[in-house]
Amino acid sequence: MRVIEIIADASNLDTLTGIAEQHEVADFWYGDLLEDGRRVMRMLVDDASRQSVIDALQSLLGGSDSARILIMPVDAVLPRKEDAADADKAKTGSGQTREELYNDIERGARLDSTFLLLVFLSTIVASIGLIENNIAVIVGAMVIAPLLGPNIALAFSTSLGDRELMWQALKTNLAGLSLTLVMTIVIGMIWPGHLNSFEILVRTDVKPDGIVLALASGAAAVLSLATGLSSALVGVMVAVALLPPTATLGMMLGSGQFSLAQGASLLLAVNVVSINLAAKLMFLLKGVKPRTWLEKRKARQSFTLYILIWIVTLVILLTAILARQQLVT
């Protein structure tokens, strides 16, 4: 459950009360009249109806510069009261509203010094783990790699038709992968004789289990965000699918092993496409969409283009993988 606090002109009080009663919120109460003529109202809203309540509030107050809508977490509500109907209602809720998802996802897609520093550090740790054939060190690098945010933001932005967030996510994703690639190219040039470990060589070929891992990572990432659960472990899964192949690609290029680099590039490309495709389909399954009719029409257009691009790209990559395997054998 959440507490939704509305600060709006006192003349809206009756309409706000009507919204609370129409959506059968668990409880609502008022604060005193403020000096500027505004009044505070709070609603205790369950997960199932929270999105519809917020949509109604935005429709009412969206044109007001002085109105504010705050969404606050609730640790517990006492006394506990839940009947069978409420239980069925709660099962259908996604746990996170569109606005809450946007706040979390947009923050993870920002290109700033913290993001670049984490990519820098995780690349160093991952490279050492790959060269030393140390899986524990590689997993440690995945923990600090911030690659979940921009990839999920890319799928989320197309669900809402938000071009600004889409370009922000693309820019952040490209910056992170490019930094990793440049760093590992240099590492490959410095230590070309140390690139024969199993952990490196296994990432120079694409196998079906790798594609399944990437698809599962993208779907699990969206599911964890949409339900309000921790996405830390899912972030590790996404990083496993992206950072080691990128590091392997860079080191193979730096050491001049272009045939192995080709395999690593195919693995990286398939993983990127699979993660984004699975994430987009999961957002669709969870019913994440814009609020207004015009925004929904724009989102449908971007959704169609987005899905088409990823599916066509995945088909091309799978064709290239099959052709490469035939040449190798």
C-alpha cells in the first residue's frame, strides 16, 4: 500500500473526495487549510487501485502549477484487515505505478560521473577475473556494474513513447559499453599472451543457453521493478550477459585475435537484443502504458518499430551465428 498526499486548492476538496470514494480507497483524511488557500488530503491506497487513482488525480490537477501529488511508502497498516475480495484484488496489482517505475528507471539511466566510474571499476575487476580464470572475481565485477539501468530504460521509454528517455538510455548504454570496450582493447594490447583462459574462450562463441540467459535476465529485471522487489540480483544477471562479452571482445581486438573477437561480438549483440526484447515484452505483459489517448497512440507507434527492429536484428544475428558455425566446422 501507499499513502498518496495531494496538496491542491481547497476548491478541489469535493472532487478529491469523490475520487477517493469512486476508487474505494482504504481510507482518506484531510489536513488544515494552508495560508495560500491550498489544503492537504491523504489517501491510503492499495496496489490494485493506485494507478487508476493517480491517473484520476493527474487528470484533475495536471494543469495546476500549485498542486502537488506525493507518493509515499507504507511499511505496515494496523489493524490488519483483508477479506477474500481484497486478496483477489491485490493479486492483480503490479506493485509499482507508472510514475514510480519512471522515477526508478530514469535515475538508473542517467549518464553521470558515478555511472562511468562504476563501469570503469567493474571493467578492471572483470578483466582481471577473465584473465585469471577466476569466476568469483567475475561475479564480483557484475555486482558493481551499472548496466541494468540504461537497458531497462530503453524498453520502458518505448512503452510510454518517451523519446527523451529513449535517447538518454541509448546514450548511457553506448557510453558504458564503449568505455568498457576501449579499456579492454588497451588491456589486450598490454597482455596479449594471457588471454587463453577458459572464462575468456567460452565467451567467444554463442550457445543457446547464453540466449536463454539474456532473455530471462531482461524479463526478470522488468518483473522485479514492476512488483517493487529488489533488482540487485537481477542487475547481476544483466551484467553477466553484457560486461564479460564486451570485455572479451575488447581484449580479443587488442591482441589481434579477430576470429575470436567476431564470436564475442556476436554473443554481445545477441545478448543486448535479447535483453531488450524480453524487457519490452514483459512491460507489455504487465500493462505499462501511457495515461492519455494521444500518448498511447505515440507509444503504439514506437512499440511496433521497437519490436520490429529487435526481432529483425535477432534473426540476422542468429543467421550469422549459424553461418559462422558452419564455417568453423
